[in-house]
Amino acid sequence: MPRTLPLLVTTALLVPSTVPAQDSAASAQVKRGEYLVSIAGCHDCHTPWVMGSDGPEPDLKRALSGHPQDLTITAPASVSPPWSGAMTPTSTGWSGPWGVSFSANLTPDPETGVLSDFTEQQFIQTIRTGRHQGQGRQILPPMPWPAYSKMTDDDLKAVFAYLRQIPPVKNKVPDPLPPKQ
């Protein structure tokens, strides 16, 4: 005796989708990227912290905008043993034997967002090699690019897709500072 499909399945097959498959796939990729950015801790360093009623918390008005341009750092911190480093109260600037590094503005702001002129392939190469645009200067600590380099290409593409569509924040992050001489 032939099997019949339940009406629900049969109906679903006959009704055209109102969301084009391409849009649905792009939306799923962006959602995956949002999830990965969240669990990978990107906000921990790339979103400035502010002091809230329960202690430090991310300032989501400046989500993923990097080190605040109005927080000027001119020299590495003075640190003595057993300490080997220090960070700013915003958790966006770090001082250590490498000098001072600042978290990048990952928003798509065309003037100040570091990824604004990256291609998807350059983003992937940056994370794989630990070099700006996959071939430039080294990405400095504390960026955990060696761990992130283990992400799949699909995961990195999803992160890039998500970062390309978040709200842009105009924020010029300073260049790294060299170590004390």
C-alpha cells in the first residue's frame, strides 16, 4: 500500500517561500557570526568597558568600536615584577613587553573601521597568520589569533559577515606604541 505524506508536509512543498533562499542563507550566516563573536569573547576587548552599578560592563553603544579615541595613552605602563603587563579601565589598551596595543575598531565605519577595506579573504588570512590584512604588521597581544586561527573558513566568513552589518561607530583607534627603551 502506498504511503501518503502528511498534509502539513505536502502543503509546505506547494507553498512558495516568501524569503528567497539566498537571503535566508545570508541571514543564517550573519546569525552564526553573531553567535561566534559572542562566544569567542570579541566584546571583552573590542567593546569598551564602563563602570556600571554591578562593576565593569561592556558599553554596547560603542559595541566592537575598539579603544576609545578620547582615552590617550602616550607610553607603556610602568610595571614591576611579578607583574608583566597592564590594561586600561576600558579593557581596550594593553601594555607589556611588546609596548602598547589597542583593540581595533571592528565596526564597518568607512573612515575608522579597520575592516572597512578588508576583503573576506584578507580577514581570513589575518586570523590565520596573525598579520594585518594577512601580510602586514603583526597583530599584538592580547589578541588570541592562534586560537581563532583554528576556526573553519565557514566560521570566519560568518564572523566577517556579521561584522560587516553591525552599526558603524566612528572611532579612530591609535597605532600601537613601541616598548620602552
